[in-house]
Amino acid sequence: EITMEKLKKALYQEFVAGHTWFDYVFLLTGIVLQIVVFILFPKEPINVVSGIAGILCVVLGAQGKISNFVFGLIQVSTYIYLSISAKLYGQVGINLFYLATTLYGIYAWKKQYKVDQESEAASINTRKLTIPALLGMIATVILACFALGWGLQTWSDDSQPYLDAFTTVPAIAAQILMVMRYRDQWYLWLAIDVFGTAMWIAQGNYCMAAMYAFWCANCIYGLYNWTRQIKDDAPEK
């Protein structure tokens, strides 16, 4: 049974306990960036809604918080609409994939979610790939990117087939790694976000470009947090 007291405790563990001032400043910076860009380069309001939800999703994900999936559902739903409007069909496909894996991710993370007894902070247990597995995954992703780019260029009216491909294929691998709690996802997300920034600048959608640019910084933030979590958990494994 969910009581008000249990809800308050869960919210405290998720959004207050264990956070530093930098965590809050970093999150606020991303949200303010979205609002400023929306004011300077106004588009449909759905753009800033998607952008802010995306900031909340990735920052909470970088902190290992299961609540990232809640904001992820909002971001994915709005982003699908924007991608259809921009004729970025690879983005539509990957976000439908996100929609399914986000729902599964809540279930998968819940089994590995822990609460630190001292700080009362809730976070996920993280792990890392071996070097051979990481290199093999990168090589496979690069080949698949070129194959998809060629396919989109040949059989569709995709406005940016190769940029679309290079933000779609790595995202599939990165999302799987994220759901499976591997910190190596952040290397792929960084590559995706660099290409994504360029793609939305070319579309003239600066809200989405700003979101992707902030996501680049979040990849470093996430890599640091997830690597530290592996070290913290090492004696227990």
C-alpha cells in the first residue's frame, strides 16, 4: 500500500538525498538553456516541452535515478512528433524503440535499485564492458551506421540520411547498454549527441540543438558518476 509517508520518503531518496549543489546547478543550467533558446528562436511550444523533459531525463539517468524513465516517456512521445515533422524517419524509429525499452527499463532497474543506508540516496548498481566487447560493439555500430545511411538515402526521402543513421544505430546499442546498466553507454551517447546537435542545427530547430548540446556535457557527467558507482560497489561484488 502506498501511503503519503512512503511517497515522501521515496521522493526524498530520489531527488534530495545524496545530491550535491553541482547536481542542482547542472540540471538548472540545462533547463534555463532550453527556455532561453526557445525565447530567442521561438518554435511550437512542444519543442521546449520536449527539450526540458529531455534534460530531466538524461541528468537523472546520469545520476543513476530510476525516475529518468518517467521524464523519458514524455520526451520520447513529443520527440516522435517533431521527428515526423522534420522527415527524420530514423529518429522516429529509434524513439519508438526507446518507448518500448523505457517501459522495460523501469522493470529491469527496479530489481537492481539500492538505497544507501547512510545518505538515504537511491541509485542503480552499475557495471562495465570488457575491452574486447567494447571494441567489437563500436566496430559493429559503425558498419551498421553506413548501411542504414545508404538505405535511407536510397529508399526514402529522408532529409539527412547519414546524420540520421549516425544518431539512430548507436542509440539502439546505447539504450540497450543503459537498460542493462553498463557505464559504456556514455561513449556512444556522446557520439550520438554530437551528430544530433549538427542535425538539428541544419534543421533550424535550436531548441532541439540546444538539448543535444547539453546532452554532450551530460555524457561526461554521467560517465563520471557511473564510473564512481562501479568503484564504490567494487568491494561488494
